[in-house]
Amino acid sequence: MQFPAGRHAEANGGLRYDVLSTGARAGNPGQVTLALRVRLTNPGRFPANFWSASFRLRTGANTSAPSNSLDDVVNGGTTDVGEVDFTVASTTGTATLLVGDDPAHAIALPLRFTGGSS
């Protein structure tokens, strides 16, 4: 998987999200599970939610929520790593990862499926 515009986004009041690695697992016929290993850095003083609600995947005209449930709290001045999974058609060539709790202000990270894992 390639991220032409980079692998990080700052959203939700300065929280930094870094996609550390990606992978794909076979799913139902015609589908794969896209697994994103993401690190959240919370530079603030107060705890922040690190949860599935901060991520969406746009493929064509469709926008989907993660297929797993990430639900953690990251204390101020610390980092944590979690996995966000999406189910996509095995024929998907491109998509856009949307990062942020407010859909109107989500950061868009385009991605290109290349086969294998990165």
C-alpha cells in the first residue's frame, strides 16, 4: 500500500496520527480486510480518545466505518498504538483514509493498493 500524500495527519485539536504499517488479510469471497497499524501522539495536557470513530475509508462513492472496535484513551504527553481495520472489495485500487472526529474537517490521506504489505 502506498500513501502518495504521506502517512500522517494532525486532527482533533492537534493530535497526531501516524500510519505505521498496513496489511491485507483474505476475508469473504471478493473481500479483503485492510489492517492499519496507527500511532496516536497526544501532545496536550488532557486525555484524548483513540477510537474507531476517528477513522473512515472512502472508496468511490462509498464511505465506511472500521470493521473492528478500537476504543482507548491516550493520556496527555503520551503515545499509543492501535489497529484500525476496514473491509474492502478485493478489486479496490485506490481509497482515501479520512482521519478526525468531525467529518466536515477530516484530514484525507489518499492510498493506493499495490499488493503485499508495507
